[in-house]
Amino acid sequence: MIVPEYWAEARRAVRHNRKQLIVRRFGWSDESVAAAQAHADARAQDALHAIAAGQALPRSERRTNYGVDGVPIREQIVERHGDIVLTRNSYGALCLNTPDVLFADIDHRPLPSGCVIPSLLAAALWAVVAIAAGNLWNGMVGAGLASVVLVAVNAVVLMVKRARHRDEQLEAGALARVEQFTRQHPGWHLRAYRTPAGMRVLAMHSTFSAQDPEVHALFQALQTDALYARMCRVQNCFRARLTPKPWRIGMRRRIRPPVAAWSAEQAFLPGRLQWIADYERKAQGHAACRFLKAFGDERRVDAKADVVRALHDRIARAYEPLPLG
């Protein structure tokens, strides 16, 4: 796992086949900006030579913080606990990054794109406004609009109930997969947590490399999110969000800068610090996940995994009766 402290970018250009060939590459380091720049320069030069020699390489690298394209996780480092790193991601939430304590992220399927709730709400709102404004042609129209409101409200309530039932069914299915996996692997000890959009699972009995076949088998059995599984393989780490997503707790403004390109200078911008203060204040009323159940042999607890569990449960507020964000 690599979560660098310093970042830089290098640009190299040369005439090649009567055209200008421009290559850009990032560099990183835990020592200094200068070391990061030297790394970027070397990577850009190597890529320039390789592309000129005919290798099919990209001219530039994407500015992504999630680390699925071969570039290390590019986020502000907030705290270090040994080799456990807490970072602030591109939208402002805290994330736990660990090289060897296994987390699996399970996303439940979203609502169908053809959801009629927005349309029904719009119709209901229009009816209420029309009635309040007195712009009705006659009493029958008013009664009709009132009926629309009642139908819309009833439909919304019904769809909310169905969505809750659907979520309960999906969670029950996910928990059943965890239970089945631990029955098939009796030496394992797994903990399941509810998240706003699904579930996360933490392995307690041992540490793992993200390249281990056992990890791949677990991800497949639990139907782990494909993007998350890819990030783990590419970055050789595991990851869990510890604080709410801003838009789920009423934060309308975005953190600045809202991109993966982060530097030490940006960390102390007044606007960024004010946003973080507002976010932390509102986040106090929410948890990132809620502990559900332990599976398997609960007597088997790896010391490193238990350190991560304690840190995760405390910051994510996994045992507090708070709404999830």
C-alpha cells in the first residue's frame, strides 16, 4: 500500500515522426516535494522513451484519488497509526486505508431508473400551488387536483415501504452469503456492518494481502463491489469510509479543491478549513455504519485486525444509535 505525502507532475515533449509527442506523469514521495518532482521527472522520461519506441502507453495519467488506474491513492493524509493511514477523500469524508486488514464492500442494487416518485411529487406540488393560488376554474377541478395530491402521497408512502422492504431483503441476502461463507470456512471470523447503501464486512481472524486467492474468493462469494475489489488489487490495500458523505448530512457546498490533485498548500486554504469545520459539526449527528452481527469463530482475533476494528468502530460510530450518512 502506498499513500504518499507529497505529489508532483512532470511534462516531457519531443519531436517524434514529425509530430510533437507530449507525455505527462505524476510522481510521489513521503520525503519531500523535491523527491516527488524527481520521481515524476524520471517516470515522464521513461514513459516518453517507451511511447517513442512503440509501446501503447497513455500520454497522461488521470487525476483520480481512488487509485484504480495504477497511481497511488491521492488524498490528504490526516493521521497515521503505524501503517494504517486515515485520509480525507475528494468529497471530504475520512477514509481508513490498511495494507493487510481485510474489508469487503457490498453495494445493494439501486432503485430502478424509472422511479415515479419525482413525477408524483411534482404533480402533487403543482396541485397544492394551484389550490393555494386560487387559480381554479371550478370546484370540480379543485377536487380533481386534491385527488392528485392524495394519490401522489399514497404512492410515495407505498414506494417508501417497498424500498424499505427491498433493502431488508437485500441485507438479509447479503448476511446469508456471509453466514454461508463462514460455514464453508470454519476458521474465519467476520463482522458485518450496515452502510447507507449496503454492507461492509471486516475479517478479524487474520491479516491478508490484497493479492491472496482467499481474498478473491471472499469477494466473489459476498458479491463485493467490483470497483472496490479492483482498487484493492491495484493498490494492495483495503479501505473503509469512516464519516458520512456530505450530501447525506445537508452539506450543499463542495470541499475545495474537489479533485484528486491535492497538495500540502491546499490543506490550509481558509475556505477548505471552514468547510471541514462545518462538515465535522454536521457529521456529529450521523454514523458511517452500524454493527450488525459477527460470524464464524469469534474466539479467533488477530491483534492487528483488532486494532483496526477499534479505530474503525470508534470513528465510524458503529455502535451509536444515529442515522447513517
